[in-house]
Amino acid sequence: MSLPADAVQKRSAAAKAEFRRQHPCPATGQKKGKCPGFEIDHIVPLCAGGADRPQNMQWLSKAAHKEKGKKDMQQCRTKRKKTAQEP
């Protein structure tokens, strides 16, 4: 059974914490707590097979993340359609 393209996949809190340790918030320089104006993004979306690891994460502004999210969902829908058509 496959998930819908817009389904939210569980993310690793440990991977996110490790990313924050390696890459502090661009707005505050802090490794913990809120990061105003920024969000953590998976470079290759999880729904497209991307790893939930710090190496696949980056900081994006909230506006850039929203735009990228739209493209990511389309990429995931396309991937799921192709997967569903495979024998």
C-alpha cells in the first residue's frame, strides 16, 4: 500500500537535532530553540526517497520552503504514479 503524495512521513528528531548541532540557526546562531524566519528542509524530499539525515537537510527561509514544498509534492506525486505503473 502506498501513501498519498501529500502524506506526512515521520521524521527523526535525532537527525534534526544533529543537523541543528552541525548547522546553527542562521537567524540566531543557536543550536536549539526557535529559528525565526527559517525552517529545516529535506533537499531530496522524503517522499521522493530522500534520506532523513543531516546530510540531506538545509535551512530555508519560510517563503522559500513554502515554494520548494509545492515543487516537492509534485515530484512525489510523479514518483508515486511511476511506481504504481511498474509491474
